[in-house]
Amino acid sequence: MADTKREVERKYESDDSGLPDLTGVAGVAAVVDKGVAHLDATYYDTADERLAASSITLRRRTGGSDAGWHLKLPVAPDVRDEIRAPLSDSVPRALAGLVRSRVRDHALSPVVRLRSDRDVRHLVDTDGRLLAEVSVDAVHAERLSGGAAQWTEIEVELADGVDTAFLDKVDKRLRKAGVRRSASASKLARALADTAPKKRRKAKEAPAPVTAGDHVLAYLRAQRDALVELDPAVRRDVADSVHRMRVATRRLRSAFRSYGKILDRAVTDPIGAELKWLAAELGAGRDQEVLTERLTAAVDELPRALLSGPVRTRLRTWSHARRGGSRRRLTAVLDGRRYLELLDALDALIDGPPLRGPASGRPEKVIGAAVRKDFARLSSLVERALAQPAGQERDLALHEARKQAKRTRYAAEAASGALGDAASALVASMKSLQGLLGDHQDSVMAREALRDLARQAHAAGESTFTYGVLHGREERRAADDEAALPGTWEAIRGGTVL
């Protein structure tokens, strides 16, 4: 079973002078010698080093106190999540799944072997509490296809629960002693760089956007990257990761539709259909969860005098019966052929985009026209909704306006590099409108759910009084949203300059 440890550390280049005296670092009462450990690690990657390109390391290590398989995923500068699994002869299934979005069908095989003699010190405070572990590593690296290198480096790893400001104090002392921050993010990165064949070329960086097509492709590339990078977080059930991945699918689909004059929709529409499928799989159960949270909060806000019957029990039973997704089901989707083929299709689209004639045009003209078209459609939908009397037809019209507001927001996001402040202002306006229309739609769904709950309660011989109270409150909330819409929309329309 894999477990996770958040690792906060900094690496430094060292020479033969070893570790400077760290007893002068503020807060350090003693430097405790913990001896020397002999570590032997084999790093795995694809033949084209896909994991290394994403600053991900996967290794099988023996020696030391944490022998086993280690997968390190970047979180932020100097911060990585290390997912561990017990020693085995082959890559553990749990770790292989976490890199599948990057590896796809490519085999993982040994690429580098690192053997290190690790001289470990513990920095402790006056109570003997561990502040950081400092090690001096004498490293010998061997690229398994040929080539070797060796160096010495210093690692400073923050102990759990210690403020990251402590690393700055250690950093100041090390720099004062002439120790430099490492130019490589990891031992593997340095090993690959130092043992690379002389003719090896670095991967080309994406050029700065120039044409309308460049701007749209940069946006698509960012969303494709978000899908791939969020995949491990979704598998690990990291908070908000499913929602963020779902948003990335929506942004891609929206860009395909909004920028149909730039990208051939005969190519993008089938990919958009697959993105819609993935969004539905990601959303299975989530919409129900959000609705349940809204209803539960509403029940909690009621005075006790307005609670009649087993309302909370009924709500829990109803929610459980309608639950549509599970982590296991979602992992199966992410492991499936259809999802991997979708990622391949996105790669192919970005590497060989089906550009149409206007793609070579000036960004402000071509992209501006697309955003204005989306905004004009939104304006029509909002005006149509406002013209409807209160009721089901208006609810449906407002829902359509909400979806178009979201599409206009995403189109403006993609246009920010070309249209600057005007696009950024539109993004902010669309977020505000989305919030208002989203709350209204949530109220529509909540009232439908309350009617369903009341029917079930009535059939079971329970009081339906509380469901009626909650329904009335939701009606009031929706009416308030509808009353606020004309003023909100007028301010948006008057302040939009494209």
C-alpha cells in the first residue's frame, strides 16, 4: 500500500570541504551526527525520458531507513510529494497508475543507477526536537545505456511541522560559507545532464505567441498540461482536483467552439465530444454531493421549531441512493483505453494543429472578433431570459445564459494575451455573472430535490412540513437572484470594452 510524505528540501553543490558549522544557525541548539548510510537507487523512466521532462522521479532504493519504491511529484519550488511503496521486483501498480497520463503505453525501465554515501546530521532545538535533516551525499551516477558522473551535494530537508522560514536561516549560513544552490532540481536531473550524449539536444520550448493561432494554441496547451498534471492528484483524491480537472476539459471544449475560425471543427468536434464524456465521468457523483451539501446546510440553518420529522435521516438516505460515482470507478476510467486515446489526440492536435486561414491573422482582430461574438450571444440569451415571466421557462433560459457566460469567460481567458486588460476585465465580469446565475440554477435543482424528498416522506407517512419551508426559502433566494440580474447585467454590458 502506497503512502505519501510531503518533502520540503533544498539542494546545494558542495566541494571536498564538507559541511560548514551549522551550530550558529538561529534556533539550532545542537548538530547531532547520525552516521553514514549507503544508498543504492535505480531510477525508472521511458526511453524518451517523459518523467524527467516533467521533473518526476520514480526509483527503487535500498539502504537507509526508507528502502522501497519512491515516486516524487513536484508541488512547488523546493516542495515535492513523495509516494512510497514497499520493495518489489517491478514497478508497483499504484505508482505506475500515478504516472500513466505521462507514460501512456510507453514502458518504464531502468535508466540511471545512483549510489550514494550519505553522511547525515540532525539539527535540533533546545528540547531535542528535530528541525531539519542535513546530509552530505557523495554520489556516483551511472547511466545504464552508457556514461558516468560523480559529485558531492548537500541536502537540507525540513522536519514535519517546522516553519519553512527555518530553511532560509540555514540557507543564509551555507551561502556565507560559500556553498551554492544546486543548478539541478534533483540528483536524477543532474545525472541525466552530466551523462547525456554530446549530441543530445534539449527539448524545444514553445515560441512566444505571435499570430491568433499561436495564442489559441498556447491556451490549449496549458489546458492539456493541466489535465495531465492533475491526473495523479485525482487518483490520490486530493481536494478539489476532480473539479479542477473537469474545468480543464470545459476550457478545452469552449476554446474549440469559440475559436472555430482558427481551428478546423471537423477535427476538434470529435475531440470535444470525448472531452464531454470525460467531464461527465469526472462529475459523476460530484453534482449530487454539492446539492446534498447545500440542502444539509439549509437544514442546519433552520430553527428547531421548523424541523418536523426525520429530515436529516431522509436526506442522508436520499443522497446515498443517488450517489453516482466512486474513486474506484474514476480510476478505472483514467486507466482505460478511451481516456489515454483522448490524451494522445490532444497531443496530436497541439503538435500538428488543424489551423484555418484566419489563424495567421493579427491576434487582436481575429481573437477579438471571436470574443465579441460570444459576448453578443450571451447578451441575447440574458435579454431573452429577462423577458420571460418567472417560472420554468425563465429558469431554463437563465441556465442557458449561465452556460454561455462560462463559455464567454473561457474565450476571454484565452484572449488575455492578445487583448490585455479588456479581456481580463471581461473574465472578472463573467465570473461575477456565473456566480449569480450559478446560485440561481443551484436553487432550481434544490427545489426539484426537495419536491422529490417530500414525495418520499409523504409515502412513508412522515411530515412534509420542513421540505415546504426549505422550498419556500429556495424560491426566495432564486427571486433575489433574478431581481439582482438586471442591474448586474447592465453594469457588465456598460463596462465591457472589446
